[in-house]
Amino acid sequence: MSTLWLLRHAHPLVDAGVCYGRLDVAADAARTVQAAQDFSGLLPGGSVLRHSPLRRCVQLADALLAHIPALAPNRHPDSRLQEMDFGRWEGQPWEQIPRPDIDAWAADLATCVPGGGESLAAMLQSMRMLVDRGPRDDPRQFFDVLRAMLFYIDEFPERRHHPKETELLFPRVVKAAPEVGLAVARLDRDHEYTERAVRDVQHLLLGWELLGESRRQIFQDAFKRYVDLYLAHMRLEEEEVLPAAEKNLSEADWKALDAAFEQNCDPLTGKYKPDPAYEQLFSKIVRNAPAPIGLG
Ligand SMILES: [Fe+2]
């Protein structure tokens, strides 16, 4: 029977009480070396070293290798071991994060994504990781979870969220900040394209599942185009349009927008009360999909 050793990185160089999650902060160098030295005598020969690619864990892996050079061929950085993504909370003192938001996360660790915002990107990243891994020895599970994830994205972001952005949020932002008009025009075009594209991708996935390997590449190509475009779309929203909205929209605007988006009941946001039917679907995804969205 093999033994699993879990080693935590040394003290991170960040102010006490700050939520650092996936921020790539360094660890204390002297303590890292000390920890590697203390631990190196305990490891049996032939051990395998897996670590998060974040800097604080790479430091510890490097320090261990300095003591045990024979580990080098068995060293594997693995993005599935990264700290979870805390979205907008990252870099903020825990004390300044609204208590109800932390309570909502603590009460529902399986489905509430902390910090909002990053959750859809996390879903897309998990899907990409799943597609890269492929069906391996469990095609049924692979196609089940990928189908569930694509369906979810079609149901929420594409059918419910985007129309509200296009009809309610964007016109308000352009009126208040005309300089983002070009960016908004591009986002509107993206919405039209991605709504069709996600259904094409679902069809292509079915093709791969039902007709076999000859349909794998065409799915992978369409899926990659879809995810790349979606991530670029989200970057444009986050970097140009949402900052303009935050700066220029009135309290009355935000009230109206919150009321509209609240009706989506999307569990992925972690912000609005989720619809129980979708919570079940979302739990299934979290149980079976890889990190960062899931535990599988
Ligand atoms: Fe959008």
C-alpha cells in the first residue's frame, strides 16, 4: 500500500488576514528551505511529487529536489492542485468581505462559488481540462458530465444572462458612457454568435459520442473556438464595460438590473437565490467535473 504525504507551502508573503486564494504570492524562502530539509529524511525512495503550479508550491518542490535530486523525473506540476479561485474576494482582507456573502458560501460549499464573477471562467476552464483529458477508460461519465456542462451554459449564460445584458445593461452603459459603444457593439455580436455556437458544439459532442473517434477532432476544434471567444468576451466585459458601468450607473439603474438578474436563479453566480431544479444539475457537475469548478 502506498502512503500519501500532504505538504503545505511555507508562510505566504501576504498581509495577515488577506484572502489570497489563487493569487500567485511567494512563500517565505527561509521557511521553505527549512520545511524541505525537515521533511526530506522522511520520504521513501521512488516517491512521486505532485504540486500546484503556483509559485509558493513550486518553491517547496524546488527545495525538496535540492535535497533529493532523485525525485526530479517524478516531479509533476498539476493545475488541479491549485488553490481555489475566490474571484473578487482575492486580495481583499477577509474582514472587508460582506459577512452574508461568506455565510452563503460556508452554508453551501459544494455549489456556491465564492467571489462571483470568476465562476463562469472556472466552468469553461474545467470543460477545457476535461476535453484535453478525453474519455480515458470511462466514456460514459466523460460524455455525461461534458453534456451537462454545455447544457448548463446554454441554459443560463446564453439564454438568460446574455439577453438581459444586451437588453438592459448595455443600453444603460452606452447612454451613460458613450466611449464604450464600440466594445458593446462587439459584445452584442458575440452574444448572437455564441448562442448559436453553443448549440452547434452540443450537436458535435453528440456526434463524437454516438459516431465515435472520427468525429472527435471536429468537436475539439469547434469547442476550442467557442471557449477562446467566450473568454475574450468576458475579458472585454470585465476590463472595459463593467468598470464603465460601475463608474457611471446610478443606484436606480443597479436596483433595476439586480431585480432582473435575480430572476435568473443561476446557482453559478453564488449571488442570487438558485432554482432548486438547476441546483441538482449544478451539484452533478461539481461532483464529476475537474477543478476549478468541480471535485472530480
Ligand atoms: Fe456577455
